[in-house]
Amino acid sequence: YWGEVVLAYVALRTGHQATAEELVSFARQHLAEYKYPERVLFLPVLPKGITGKVQRSALKELPRGSRAGI
């Protein structure tokens, strides 16, 4: 939709490191322009349901202040 911004929610595995700039740069090299994220939000873990799928509705319910990325 017009005016919406792609936001990436990232939970890094133990022992791995990455910056928001590195992830956006990687996405720009491998994705179409409208698909790469403009902001990255790091979380300790992604909310998952009993089936193991990421609960996107739970991500949307995060407070706006905590969704601020780069």
C-alpha cells in the first residue's frame, strides 16, 4: 500500500552478529527495491505459535516506540 514502509523483525541466533545497515545492504543486493526493508528491529526472539509459525499479529501489536529501527 502507498505510504507503508517495509520493516524487518530480526532475531539473531546465539553467537551471531549483524548490524541493521548490513542487513539492509544485503537485502538491497538480493531483493527488488519495493521489498527491501527501510527499518530493522532486533528482538530477542520472534513470537511463535504452537505450530512454530511467526505470529505476525503479535509483531503488529508491539508498541510503536519499540518498533523504531534505523
